[in-house]
Amino acid sequence: MYIAHINKDNGKQSIKEHCVNTAELCKQYTIFPFKNFMYTVALLHDIGKFQPSFQKRILGNNSIKIEHSICGAHEIPQMIHCEILELIAQLCIAGHHSGIPDVGFRNDTEDMCTLKGRLKRRTEDYNVYKLELKYELSNQIDDTKTIKEFLLKDCNTEEDFVNKFGFFIRYCFSCLTDADSIDTARFSNGKENKTLTADFEKCLEKTNNKLSSFKCKTKLQKARASIQNQVFKKVDKDSEIYLINMPTGSGKTLCSLKFALERAIRKKKKRIIYIIPYNSIINQIAEEFEILLGESAHILRHQSTFDYDNPTNKNNDEDYCKTFEFAIENWDSQFIITTAVQFFESIYKNTRKKLRKLHNISDSILIFDEAHLMPTEYLRPCLDAISYTTKYLNSEAVFLTATMPDFRKLIKEYSLNNCKILNLVDNTSEFKIFKKCRFKDIGQISCENLVQQAGNFPSSLIVVNTRRNAKSIFKLLPYKKYHLSTYMTSKDREDTINEIQDELNRLEEDFPYLENVPQDRKIAVISTSLIEAGVDLDFYKVFREFNGLDHILQAGGRCNREGKRTGAEVDIFELEGERYNKGDRFQITRSIIKKYKDISCEESIYDYYDQLYYMRNDEIQHKSLHKLCKSFWRICLKQYAQEFNLIPESTISIIINQDEESEKFINELRNTKKTNMRKLQKYACTVYKKEFDELLKQGIVDDYGTGVWCLTNKDYYDNETGITVESCDYII
């Protein structure tokens, strides 16, 4: 018996059994026309385990080092007589443990990690696979021509083909590695992992009940219902990408949930995936959905700051936590809420851990909340990923935002030009009812004068561009104040947002018309842009430092949010001594402010984005795969994955010791060099590289040889303002 795995009970799984099981699962996961092709790829993925040295190693001789994943790649040309498909198969098999390698060059040597280099490495005799898998391998691939036609479809240029080819290499790799992992886990654990389920019919019933419970008496309430009904009336219209452009306060989230559930039921989709730009928004939306849907949906939250083992979570029994932990690995869930970073990394990275999820994005309803926040320099890769998923993987995407760029134009220009795109809100005449504040440019102002003006209002929000300015202005505020920035840990930011919400609610209760509020009860919040998207806070007055129009309008969504007052204002200011002439966004925003009396009107928003994307045409495509490798024969998915970072690498995370739990994990890291990084994420704040260098120079950060940096001096962290870089003075 040739052994593939030995479990904890000393049970043995043969290589043949594992390869056949993996092949059948892989075929099941894969879309047409790749099914037979991927069945063969999966059959060959572990034939290197037939090598004598591997058999000795698995029986206990751990001193033996033997590579097994390259053997199947060696055999592919004998099974698949098509160079393009050979390349896909070889990359998938060679990388099924270590990640998809770069193809490399013909003269690469065996010590190199490229596919060409690794194919030159010597192997032991593994030809017994031809006897063991003789029957299964006799089913030759007969759909080579169909696959080639599929890959070439919709590709007008070599650039188009390189991008699409890279996507489907990663897709095939996802099917293989997930099938491999699941069969291995079944044998090792002796039982099936549970799927997280959602009853879409019951979820829809609860959502409809919630929507029907809202009153529809005021002009605003009637307008909200009217705009939502535009979306609901088109639920039977088929498309690949849907656009929901709705103003702040019109109920976008609940409206999108009903639409997603209706489409999932009608088209029998496997899952609904919400893709959110920031962790802070995920918490709010996830809690809202969990309360609304209850036991009808076991929602998988995949974010760096959420931990299912946390005792504060309502469902924390061991089986429940284990189910969620397994589901996170491959998104085996019917209702998922995740971040844009997690979603796009699950498409563009090259490792087994990341790409296992990719094939489970198929047959889904994908809701991109705050869709305008897709970073410009990654816009083409993001649009390509969405276009391929909806065009070829039977998914549907919904773009949801209050400041909608012309995505129809962008997708046709930078991605597949034959995508089916449907605008769900055609009539925007009632948008003006949701204009709850006006924007006023007040020019330059000093920090002291800004603080003084903010003190004239019962509650005020000051949004600035830099963490440095946020911290310095916070120190000047003389009354009840709060600070929000990424200098703070995720834990402290979330706690602060909850405290602000409670304080604003108490202010409303004690002073119903917010009149005659004493100085000691006035509230001021100073924040960076993290507060602008999805944070449900309502301030009497908002001050927004000059920036791109989208940032200014998003800040306006925190002013008079409930529309209880007339004459509410957002003041756009420039801090004395700061420079604002850098970048296209600032220049375009200046022209928009001069051109439009109401900068929040629909024409203003389209004008802003048209100018922005026209000026950034090269930047939009700069991070595409085709810019890195001009030919698919030299495709370098590993290098591309290393360079694909939606969050700039110029920031470094630092773990802060804040309580007993964090102290336990830091001690574990120090002593064993290992710990649960997901649980540590909520204790992380970020600094720029030059700030990190300063902290390192002062000797108050240490990674204990792990690469995970921890703050070793608590005096450098404050719960209100976060980490400080300046050295602390001591008086003895």
C-alpha cells in the first residue's frame, strides 16, 4: 500500500484513494469546460508521493527531505497535448503546497523557485502511478479545444488575455487546493466539516417585515420608500452587474439585503457575500444583520479584527467556533461579510491559504458596499475580478454607494466591454429630499480658531487628513472630546465609537431640540477619514478639511443624518500652514466647488469622477497583471501576488498590550515564537515606516524574532489618542 496520509489513530489513506477523491471533488467544484481537465490535474497532483523516499518519510523517517509536488507537473505533457493547458496544470500541481510559482525562463537553474527551475530538479522513480491510477487516467481529456475557445473569448488584445489567463490559473488552483484540503481533512478528522447555512426564504420574510414596519408619513419617509421601490421593481431583470445609487439616509443597506435575497432565491445562488471597505463598517452591518436575521442565517464574518473564540460573542460553544474557523478557510458558508482586502486578496494572491476561497465566490450574489472606495491604482484589477466572476462564474454583483462614479463607462473601458450592467435607480428626482446639509467653503483657519468655532455647537465632528493633525487638534479641545485614528488599536476605536454613540443619544434625550446645551455637555470628535464610511453617527455640525469631493460628501453624511433640522452646514476648511495643491483630487475638487452651487448634486459627482479617472488613466491600469508580464508564456503570478497590496506596505502594525488577553498572547509569542495572530489583530495599531524606524531607534518595539512587532513600553500608548512616536520624558 502506497500511503498518502496517516491520521492520529494510525489509520492509513492510500495515494490512489486520496488522488481519486480529490479528483472527484475538484471536478465537482469546477465550472464547465474545465471539469475533465481538472479531474486529470487532481489525479496527478500527489503522484510524487509514490517516490520511495516519501514512503519512508511518511512511515516515520523525518530526516528525509523529498519534494513531491513537481512530479505531477513533469507528467502533464504526456496527458495534456496543449501548451496553454499544460502551463495551467503544471503551475497548479507544482504550487499546490507552496503557492503558484512564476513560470521563469528556459535557462533557470534547479535551485530557483520558478516552474522552469523546479522542473529541472531530479526525482526518484514514481512510475508506479501508471499502474495504480491506470483506469482513472484512461479517461483522456477531450475538451481541449473548448477550453482554449473559452479562454480566448472576450479577449480583444494580448493584455486582455494575460489578465484573464491569470484569473483562471488561480481559479483552477483554488479548485485543486480546496479539494485536496477537504479530502485530507475528512480522512484526518474522520468527519465532515459543517457548512454554515442560511435560509434565504426566512431571511427575506424577516427583511420584508422590517421594511414594512417603517412609517411612511413624512416627505422623507415617502421618498425613501419610493427610491427603494425602484430597486425592488427590477428584481426580476437579469444582469451581471447592478448599480444601486442611493443617497445617504435612504436605507441602502436594508434595500440591498432584500434585493440580494430576492435574487439568490430566484436564481438559486449558493451564497450572499457582502464586501465592505473597512473593519469599522463590518461590525455595524454584521450586528445589524445578526439582530435582524437571527437563527435564519449563520453569518460568517471574515475580518482581521473579529474572533469567534472571544467570550463576548453570543455563540461561543466549541463546535460552533470550530465550524466558523473551518468556514473561514474556504468560505463554505451561505452568508458572508468580509472586507475588500480579504475579497480581492482571495483572487489575486498566489498561496493555498488565500486562493482556496476563490472557487466559492462562484454562484453568489456579491454586494460591494461603498463601491466608490475601490482604490484608483487597483481599479482595473478590481473591475476585472468582478467582471470575470459575473461573466464566467455565474455570480451577480451589486455596486452600492451614495457617490456613484460612472461604473458602466469604467467597466466597458477598462474591463470586459460586453458586461451586462443595469442601473436599479433611474429616477433621481427625490434625491434632493435627502440633502440634509449644505456645504460651505470657509477657506483657511488656524487650529485654535477651528476649535473655538466647534465649541459653538452642541455636537461637532472635525475630520482632518492626517493623524498628526488629529492628535494635535484633540489636545486643544477644552470640552468633552473624542479622538479616532489608526494610531489607536481596533479595540479602542470600536469602544470609542460606541461611547460617542451613547453620549450623542444622551444629549438628544436631555436636550430634545439641542438648545441651551451647557458647555460641559457639548461633544467634539476629531477624526481622520475612517469615520466617513458607514459609521452611523449624527452630529449637529461637521468641519471637513479640504480633500477630494468624495471624502467631503461622505463627511457630510455624518451631519444632521436624521434630517431633524433645517440649515445644517458642513464647513470645508484649510488649515493654516498646510499645502493643498498636491494631487489630482485636490485640483478637481477646487474646480467643482467653483463650478457648482451644490457640490452634492448628481452632476457634480459625475463631473468629479469623470475628470479624476480621465487624469488617472495610466494609474488605473498600472497595477494590472499585463503591466508586469507582457506574455502569458512568462506569467509571474507569484511576483504579482507579492506586489498586490490594497493597503500600502508603507505602514507597519504594532501590537499593544492592553489587557490580560493581549498580555497572554504576547507572552506566548515571546516564549514560543507562535500565537494566534487573528486574535491579536484587534490590539494592533499602524504607523508609517519612518515612524516605526524612530520607535525602533528608541528601543521600545520588539518582534522577539517573529516579525510581529510589539510595543514594549506602555508609556508610548494612550487609549484616547493611540501610539506616540515622540520620546517620553521622565522625572525621577
